[in-house]
Amino acid sequence: MLGGVYRGLTALAAPAIPLVLARRTRAGKEDPTRRDERLGIAAAPRPEGPLVWIHGASVGESLSVQPLIRALLAGNASAQVLLTTGTVTSARLMAERLPDRAFHQFVPLDRAVFARRFLDHWRPDLVIWMESEIWPNLLQEVRHRGVPAALVNARMSERSFRNWSRFPGFARQLIATFSLVLPSDTKAAERFRALGAGAVGPVGNLKFSVDPPPVDAEALAALRTALDGRPVWLAASTHDGEEAACLAAHARLCERFPGALALIAPRHPSRGADVADLAAAAGVRACRRSAGHLPTAEDGAYVADTLGEMGTLLAACPIAFVGGSLVPHGGHNPIEPAQLGAAILFGPHMESFADIARELTEAGAAQVVADGEDLAARLAGWQSDTHDRQVTVDAAAAVAERHRGRVDAVMRALSPLLDRAGWGAAA
């Protein structure tokens, strides 16, 4: 019943859709040349041969699924992968990162007519959704067509679980679309089982077997030259409310290490000007990477407000603080600094990466900081004790290496669905 109500409401919302898309386009959240894709209108013909449709919300999911895309394509020389996301940033990144025989489209808005149009055109042989994206109309259309489907890296927060638990029948119907659920952590596994998921496979997060972010050798050499041996650290993927704490911690660090430099990379580069203003208000001279600058000896902070350069920044910094963790945002992926040799710090709010954060801390591969004052103390400690810092780096590298095989486990779990999709027969 609730599914019918939802379909009715989304149908009634039809007159507002052009207005919503126009407003999002003005805000830079839609590509004006590809808005038809949001209505389920394809921008390309369906390729011949087997087709896997993979959907992930944004940048994080689209990056974490790259090893799986390569593994799927390696298993069938005539196959293609359609990757959908919902953000302009992810679309731009995928234009650079997707391998041959994989291509990107924007996911259609969750209205029944758009879902039918999308699926009628692409006719996927297998559907793989990533993490926590649950769109009822799209899932219902997948279910009606009997297409094998899996939910990989499946996440469910305590809040989402409470909300879905209020509508157990509706939740069970939606989750039943997935023949297989591969949860990202033990808590997610428990919650999906409680909501009636049928086959819950082995626990593990594909994000931790993701490729290291690329390093631009030329940009790295220029940045290292500009740093000129100064003590430096990176605040990566920070959110509103964290940069002030990071700047205060940096001021404390500079009392012991004059000339130290903080690299601050806001999660949303559009906030670069705001971060630079915060630095100025704190009495810290800052320059911005988006303006084409490199830090000078007079700069105390370098605002890295550009996209696609996290690998270069991590490679330049011996210490990395993982943002989204001093504020209740759930944290960001700590495996990237582990892959690129940075000692890892994060705050107490790592709920979105609870299992890997716990594994890192228990292995002595990361340190938890409670607040800005604690961050300052840990930064100073690792600047002065490079041996202790290196022990942490080595432990983190060992954890990252253990997770490299996760994509193989996912492929083994998916093998029955691949067989149903005729993967082996078509190879």
C-alpha cells in the first residue's frame, strides 16, 4: 500500500520537476547539456552484448566501485558496464576514470515513467547498487522485470534503520529486489537481516580495496619545492565547523614549530573562499590552490580547493587528519592516507567507517583525537617523534594491504547472479 502511495505522490510531483531541475542547474548541481538523462532519456544507444548497470550516489561510491568494474569486464570480453550517479562532480570524475567498455549516465529521478523509460532502453542483465541508495520506483521496475540485483557495500545507519522499521512491509518489499546484500559492516548486516533481507553475504567494504588516488608527479614536485622542508600536515575532506578547530590546532603547532604549514582540503571545494576567510579571521595568512598559487614562506595555510588532487596532497604530507570526524558527519575513507604513506588522525565521529576505523586504531595504525586541542597535541607529537609516526604509517599500510582482496570476495559472492545473467555463457 505504501508503495502505491509513494508512486502516486511522485506522479503528482511531475509539474514541479522542470522547475526543480532548472533551479539545480543554476546552482551548478545539474549538467544543462545532460538534463534529459534525469528524465530517463538515454544519451547513447544500448551497446550490444551483456550489460551490467551499477548505481552509486556520488564520488565516493563511483570511485570505490572501480576495481569491481574492472573485475566484471575482465570476466567477459563482450560485456559493458553502465555506471549511474546523481552528481555533476562524479560525472566529471568518471569521464576521466572509467575504463574501456564502461560509460556513465545520470540516474533518472525516481518517478515511475522515468524508471520505465530508463530500463526499457538499457535492458540490463544484472543490477548492482552501491551502499544506501534506495529509490522505490526504480527498484520496483527492476523487480517487475526479474533482473538479478545485488546491493553491495550495503550501509544502513541506526537512524535509517529506525525509519525503515516503522514501515516493515514496505522495507521488506524493497529489499526483496536484491537477491544478495553484501553489507559494509557488522551493524549493517544485523539491520538488513532484521528488515527481512534474504541472502546476506560476507561483511566487508569495497571502499578499502579501492585504488589509491592518483598522484600527479609534476604537481607533487612543485608542491614539495614550495614546501622547502617545512613541517606540514593535511586536513583532508573537512566540513563546516572543522576548519576553525584545525586552524586553532595549527596555531598551537606553530608555537612549537614556527613555519609549519597546514594544507586544508575542504570536502566541497566551493567552500574554498569561506575557509580562506576563516584563516584570515584566525590571523593565519592563506592562499588558495584554485587561484593557481603555491604556498610561500609567508603563508601559514594552503587551501586546496580543487578536485582530483587528494592523492598529490597526501603524498606531500606525512600526517593527514581525516575530515567529517570532528563534527557528526560520519567521517570519510581513512584508507587513502594509509595507501599513500601518511600517518592518520581522525575525530570521534567515524560512524560511516566504524569497522575500518576500529581496525586501524586497534592495529596502532591511526590515532583518534577528541577535539582541536587534542589534534594540536598529536600533530606536535608526530612532528617531533618521527619514529613513532613511521610505526603508525607502517601499520596502516599493512591494514590497507589486507583489504586489497575484497573485490575478489565480492566477485565470488556475485557469481550465482552472474550465472543467472548468463555471464559465463556469454564470455
